[in-house]
Amino acid sequence: MPTSMLMVPSPRPRSRRPSSSLLLFAKLCLGTLPTTNSFSTQPIAPIGPIHTLILTRHGDSLWNGKSPGSRETFTGWTDIPLSSIGEREAIRTGQLLTEYTSGINIDALFTSALGRARMTAHYCWWSYYERLEQKYRLMKQYQYYNAPMDRSSRNNGRKHDDWVPRQFIIDHRLNERHYGSLQGLVKADAELGLHGHSPSDVVQWRRSWHAVPPLLQDNDPRRLEELRLYGNICGGEENVPRGESLAMVAKERIRPFLEERLTPLLESAYLQSRPSREDPLLADPSASLIEEGGTALIVAHANSLRALIGVICNVEHDPAALRKLESMKIPTATPLVLRYRKSAETGIYYPVDCALQGEAKADLPVYPLNSVQLQTLRQSKLEEKLEVGDGIDVPSSIPAGVA
């Protein structure tokens, strides 16, 4: 036992909040609760709960190059459907979710307005639901033939209502980055300069955070078709891009989505799932230091997911993380896990590393879902907090320019 645990604590000032045991004794003996002036009403932790994002790129499309006879093509906002390979990938993603998110309720499913992402979300959740229903039937059959002595335990496990996300949301801000006039060009041909572009410029347009591809002209047939399809969805034709860098996607679409839609929904799910804050005997404010927030499944695109990771990880203020993000390649239909917290005072996002105790910490804490058992991870973080005691898990160093 640490020596600090053996030291006799100094007397506490009368103005400090009484312990939970003292409040319980007062309630039981006197039949009343202490007045609200007897403890501080200020939040102990300025940083909110840990939210979990399961990020999934759509399955293989006809322009991703996996199907026989197809070649990898700049797609952007071109609405290309899934291939048969992509449909199977999406179904497999749902099975992975069933396997690796046991005991975790998904509060919302977000996807983009493009068909390949929406169909991936459909196949994924259909497969997830079917696999959970199969597990539920097997569990009930086992319980019927192996009835426990305590019959009240027969209903343990996930409720049927928890199988589906509480919200299914389509948001155009999760659309792929707009590749401008590159859309429809085969990537390998463009990198060879066959379409009049410098090979080095094409590489920069694909990987760089700041590089902007050539813009679509107003009279381009591709531009006119996009205005017809997405003008109303985006709230006006002026909001339909003609070409974007990753930085533009992050600033103009992903950050507003994160602040206006995603984080508020996860905060709401967190508040609804935790005990009442009015009774200090039911909800000790210090419990917020170890509580988990909401969980969302996001089915989107490689570059919109990279932009989301970049915003949460503050890559614009961390050159090493930015270089790693620019070189990151997200495979189709491969779930990734990103966990984060938000400062209630400054609004800054802090990524939370998914590595368990004793494991190496990553500069960019994004992990494949099949390498992270979320239930085990949450239990490990809980034990770690209980060992540490007071304090919160705030990054030891904040990138320059963020604070």
C-alpha cells in the first residue's frame, strides 16, 4: 500500500462537502437531506464524459477498384453504388459489431447523404440486428432448459429495445470531400500525368491537409447534376462545394457537425443514462470522473472520417499527428474506434487513448475495432480511476496553440 495511504489526514474545513456516508447517516436518522448550502454545487470536473465513436468507411463501391474490371477512381460527391463485394463487406461489419461491442448500447447511427454510405449503414445494421436476435433466441432457449434457481436472473442481458440505435441520422456534412474536376478520373492515370496534371500535385491533392484540387466550373455537367441532387439537402446551392481540401472539410462541415449534432446527442444520451443529479446520495458528482458517455456508429467516407479524426485530435496544432493523418489510409468497411472528451469550459476536444494499462500510447489514438474490447477497456479505465482517486484523465501536454 502506498505510504500516502497510511498518513493521517488533516482535519477538513467545515465548508467542505460532507462525505456520502455522513449524508446517508443524516438521511436515515433525521429523515431529511442536508441543505444545498452544505456542499458545493460547482462541477468537479471541467471535462465531460468519455464518448465512443465507431468509425466505418462505406463498403467497396464500383469505383473503388476491387471488383473485376473496375479501377480506382476519384469519386467525391459522385453517387456511385456499392459493388457486390461492398455489400458483403457491410454485412461483415455488422457481424464484427455484434462480436466486439457486447454490452455496449449504440445511441445513434450517423451516415452521409451519398448512396454508398447509406446502403452500407443499412446492410451493417441489418446484419447486426439479425446476429443479436439469433444470440437472444439461443440465450432464451438455454435459459428455458437450464432455468436458474433465482428466476429473476432469467431476464438479464440486453433489452430488445437496445438492439436498434435510438436515432438514425443522415447528414450531408459527412459526405466525402469534393475532389473538384478530378472526379471521374482514374487515380493511377492522373498520377501518371495522363490528364494534364503534375503527378506531384495529384499526390498532394490526395494526401495533403491543405491542398485544394482543381474546382468544378459552374457550367460543368457534373456540377449541374450535383446542384440538382444536393442543393436542397445542403440548404442551398451555395453550400454545394466545387472542390475541397481536408482542412476545408474539417472547418466548414465536420466541426459544425461535431459541435451542433454529434456531441450534443452523445451528451444527452449520457445524461439520460446516469442517475438523477438532484439526489447526492444517488449521484456523487465525483462519479463523473469515471463515467462513460454516449456511443455513436458513424458510416461515412475515408476523407470525411480523416477530417473528423483531425478535428478531435487537434492535428493542426500537432505536426507529428498531422503527418500521420495525411498518410493514414482507411480501408473499406473496417470499423475503427476513437474515444474523446470535450472541455465544458473551453470547448476543446481531447482524444482518449484506447490502449489498456501497460500498452504503448499512440500519437493518433485510433484503433481497429477488432483490437479493442470496449467492455474490457471501460472496466480497465474504471479500475485505473479508482486507483488514482482524485483528478481526471487530462492529456499531460496540450498542443501549442490549442489552449
